Amino acid sequence: MIADLGKTLMLLGAALLGVGIVLSLAGKVPWVGRLPGDLVIEREQVRFYFPLATCLLLSVALSGPAVAACGAESRESTRAVVVHLPLRLC
């Protein structure tokens, strides 16, 4: 149990280190937040900004390694259960 806690703390530390590196380098990458597909609406006193394309890109980039880290073994153990229910239309 203590060994599992140690591994968990090391993984959390590595994740925090990764987030810190990304945040410190984010200002040096000029295209982050300015991709085609990022929504910007500017009015007289209001500016609405939603980085849709940047969010999608980051989601794909971050979920790829997470899925790869799970491995084939865990994918085989989590099979979906399909339940067929009778359907009456009348």
C-alpha cells in the first residue's frame, strides 16, 4: 500500500512538472490561442474569446499519450456490455 502511494505521488509530481513546463513555454509559442477556428468577437466594450481550435488540438495531443499509457491489457479488461431491450413502437 505504501509503494502504491509512492508511485502515485511520483506520477502526480511528474504531471505537475509537465504542466509547469507547458505553462512556462506557452507564451513563447505564438500560434497557441491564435489558430483558425478560435472564436473572437469584439464589440465596443466587450471582447469574447474562446479558443475552440486550440482546445481541440490540446485535447487530441493530451489524450493520445494517455490512451497509449493504458496499454492493450487494460483495454481488453474494460469491455462494453451491450443490452438489447425489446422496442415497441405501437
